[in-house]
Amino acid sequence: MAKTTSDPNYKVIAENRRARFDYAIEDDLECGILLEGSEVKSLRQGGANIAESYASVEDGELWLINSYIAPYDQAKTFRHEERRRRKLLVSRKELSNLWNATQRKGMTLVPIVMYFNHAGLAKLKIGIAKGKKHHDKRETEAKRDWSRQKQRLLKDNR
């Protein structure tokens, strides 16, 4: 993920922090999201959650399922559904690669982060991932704990 502080348009909206713990992410892909007007305004206020959501290739299209975008209070007549399926925009080549990964290789499409890019457009980074087993999760946690302990030891020795 690009980290810039000078660009006023770049803003992280929602992040799925558990994705890297629950899944071994092998590759990631940036895609656009087809949104309604009230959804964009709600995202600008920071009202989104992608923790329980996932992506799926259905009928030759890529969909984001079970993502939450908070209702926009100022939208009186044109409100949006909070948990509707949202179409994701990718090229045909990328779509066929994602279909191969999910159908043939048994991978999962996990949303990692939703953000506004430098042009001010809403984007979603999807990870092509394989689910971790319980012992893999423990191993990851042990590595994280050891790296923290190592940093403390190095800090104390200075």
C-alpha cells in the first residue's frame, strides 16, 4: 500500500486487519467499485466496514458481497442499501485469472483495504488468498511475539 502524506485525496476508508491473520495472501489486485452517490458521500465521512465481506466471480462479473457502507443522513430520497452486493471493476484478463484462482486452485478473494486513490476514486485492494489452518495461525502469532521480544531486547541493550 502506498503511503503518502502530502496528497489530500489519498485516504484509507476501511481496512480488514484480520485478513492477513486468517489467510495466507499470495497476490493482491486493485479494482474499482461501482457505487451510488450517497455511498460515496458516506465513504468520504469514513462509514464503511469490510471485515466480514468477500469477493466472488459470478456470471462473468466480480462482486463484493456483505460489505457495509453506513447510510448517509443527508440523502433523503435516494438512500442506498447498507449491505448490498457491489460490482467490482477489473479487466477481462484479471477477471479470468481470478476465476481460475477461485474455481481451479481453491483460493479465496479477500478484501484487504478500501481507500480513495490519488485521483479521488474509491478503490478496493483484493487479496488472492488461501485459508490458514489453526497451526499456521499459531506459528504466525509466535513469530510476531518473537519479533516484539527481540526488539525489546535490542532496545534494552543500547
